[in-house]
Amino acid sequence: MLPPPDDPAFEEAYAAAVEGRAPKKEKGLPLPGAALLKTFGAAYRLLKQTGKWIAFDAATEAKNTHLIEVFLTSRIVPDHPLVWRDVEVRHMRRALPPLS
């Protein structure tokens, strides 16, 4: 059953019915401070749960938190709203330093 034509979801429901697929679900608004999956923001949340991070003294933790937050809130392109916190990192790999 389609929503009424004046409903914002009508266009998607109609297109899905014509194409014979399920309608795409609307994405809700993220909670303040929430990190999108597979992004630098999510990686930072995981980092803060590691033993190495927890073992930092207060001064080191404060310094690292500040540096990371500055990076995460930096815009990738000056006049575009996308910040590093929301950039996906799933294709990044850790590079080992060369052996000398």
C-alpha cells in the first residue's frame, strides 16, 4: 500500500513499486556525537576502548584527544561541510615501517 501522494515518502514508495523492489528506508538523524559506521569517527571511538589508550596518563590522553578532535572536525575542503570524522576508512590499510 502506498502512502498518500502528499506524503514525502510517496515518491520512493511509488518508484519501488514500479521497479518491483522494497522501498529504501529513510535514514534517521544521527544522535549528537554519534559516529557513522566505518568512519574516522567510529575508529576514534574504538581507539578510546583499547588498552593502550586507557593506559595513557591524564596529560597524554588530553593532548591526544585535542589533536584527534582538531583533525576530526577539520573540513576536507574549505567550503564543503564534510569533515574527516564522517569519512569512511574501510579501504585503508595499516602500513608497516620499512625494515632497516
